[in-house]
Amino acid sequence: MGEDHDHAQERPAAGLFPAARHDHRACVAGLLDHADELCRDQGLRLTPNRRVVLECLLADHKPLSAYDIAERIDWQGRRGGPVQVYRALRFFEDLGLVHRIESLNAFVACTHPVDGDGARHGAQFLVCTDCGRVAEASDPALRRDIGRMARQAGFQVQDPVIEIKGLCPDCGGRR
Amino acid sequence: MGEDHDHAQERPAAGLFPAARHDHRACVAGLLDHADELCRDQGLRLTPNRRVVLECLLADHKPLSAYDIAERIDWQGRRGGPVQVYRALRFFEDLGLVHRIESLNAFVACTHPVDGDGARHGAQFLVCTDCGRVAEASDPALRRDIGRMARQAGFQVQDPVIEIKGLCPDCGGRR
DNA sequence: ATAGTTTTTGTTATAACATAACACAACGAA
DNA sequence: TTCGTTGTGTTATGTTATAACAAAAACTAT
């Protein structure tokens, strides 16, 4: 328990990557608190099982497959496997606290959850093919364009999957 | 071999869904021809194996999994399985003639291929969750927005995955 | 044509991802 | 307590994707 002077995380929710060196301790704690609160509000239970899955995803901002997570968890005696992990992931996805990255068959913890809003809440994901980190953006213009395009096509949007693979600033994006 | 009077397909490449009743015979023939030509130009071989896979995908405008395709193909004696199918799919993906739909683990034949251009060529996909059909769009504004957003984030785009699930005009999009 | 090269195929095995089904435990309300 | 609901543990199985390697087919250059 070292440096605790609160450091006012460097624009964590600006739609960019998590700034490489941010106060990760506070970041994790805040998101866990938020999960706690959200569950309490909705009469849901943030059980130990669920909590460890979320903590595992929060450890870094990288996507993990369900099997990755299953391996990292200390199952303390019981067998423990993908089933438990998928169950927890489903739970958090419904709450909007975890997002599935379709193009990776993997999951990330949401970095700026929106209260009471489930699912993918219209976010876009920037996936670094080099370091593996994922940033969550929420670009209104992009969202508008999707709406417009869909309308033109007579298409009623249910769930937009926007996952942009490329290089993050640290890995060569900002040369 | 009945109605062959050429019917001038109803705006097949307008970015919308394939019009439900278009001249499918001509549509398929045209795309196969295009594949032929593209291969000839690039010194590649459109082998019988590859051709049947493409024909299978062209049969309707629905995405198929590699295993779906493997089941539908007449393997004429030999075993035949996913391996062959994945190989052909990879071949066509590189040519830009087939696209993978990440959110479905499935593949569709490209409905408006761009010559000499491989990969996903910046397209967006509208996936009907009801009838399963897929439309391929190519919205410039959307593309611009992605570029802009990425630039703002210091992110260098390699491969944007845009897959919008919802209801197509026939299934309730256009009420 | 024919020897050597590259490409494609056939085949088997296995890896990686995801869910079905069911019994039991824990919890929360009547 | 009793009952209904929700969550968990466990086994089995379904689905998607690739590794590895030998044999066949196609091209290439003499």
C-alpha cells in the first residue's frame, strides 16, 4: 500500500487509450466500486466468483479469452473451468461492465461504464494488434452515421459491432 | 433453364440488401466470372475445389460457417472437411471475394468486389438477425469518421470491423 | 520430355472456443 | 420452516479453427 495520494487519473474516459501510466490501483478500485453499486441498485449479487472474474479482466486493459481467465483464477479446491467464467462474463455483459470483442473471441472490462445501461452501449473499440490493449470510444458522429446509413438501407439497428484493429499510440500509431 | 431474359438486376451494389427478388442466376454468374478474371489477372488458380466453395457461398446471400459449407459440398469420394474449406476461404478473403463476419464466425461472398483490392476493402456489413442475410455497404462518411476518430486517438487503422446487427427491410427494418 | 520447383490437396490429429444438462447449495421471502 | 429462485460444481459435448505432413498436380527451365 504505497503511493496513495490521489492522482486524478489522466483523462481515463476520454475515448483514448488508458494513458499507459495511469493510477491503475485507483482505476481498478473505482470500477469495482461501481460494479458493487450497480449490483446493489439492481438487486443483483456480485458474488465472489463473479468478482474474481471481473478483477481478472481489470488487471490490465487487455482482452482475455474465457479460457485465459479460467487459467488465471485461483479456484481454491474446486475444479473451475470455462463454464463458471462464461457465466460471470454473461452477467457482466448484461450489466455493460464487460464487452466481448468479437474479432478476438475475447472480453474486456468496460473502462467507462454508463449507469443502468446494459450491453455494448454503442461503444467502439480500438484494438492494438501489437500490444493487445483495447480502448473504448464513443464517437457521436460515428454513431450518427451508422444510424443514417441504416435508415437509408431500411435497416433497424439492434447491435452495432465496431472493432477497429490497428496500432495504438505507444506501438506506432502516433509515429 | 427457364427465364433467361436479362433483367438488369435492381441496383445490386447500391449498399442495400440484394432486393429479395433479383436475377440471382445472373448475379452468381457475374461474380463467378469476376473471380475467374481476377485469378487470371493475378496468375492464381481458381481450382475446382475453390470454385465449389465460392459457389456454395453464392447460393444465397447468407453467411455460412466453414462447417456449413463443408456439409453442403459434394466431396465426390474423398473425405473432405473443414480444412479444405478454410483453405479456399482464406484464398478468397485475400482476393477480397469473401468476407468473414466476425460476430457470426461465418463467411459471405462479396457482392460488389473491387478489382485488385484484397481484404475487407473498408466495407461495412448489415446483418439481419431474423433472416440471416447480409448486406455490404461502403459508406464514405462512416469511413471518414473512423479515420478521424482514430487520428484523434493517435491510432493507426489497419482493419476496421464494422458489423451492424439488426432487422433488414423485409424482416421489419422498414416497418 | 523430364527433372526440379512450387502450389494445391488429402488426411489425421488436435487446439481453441462455447454451451447443454443436471444435481446440489445458498439465499430470500412467505 | 418451507418453498421458490438464483448461483455453483461437474461432466459431457458441440462448434470453430489450425498444425503437420505426405502425396498429387501444375508450372518452369532446360
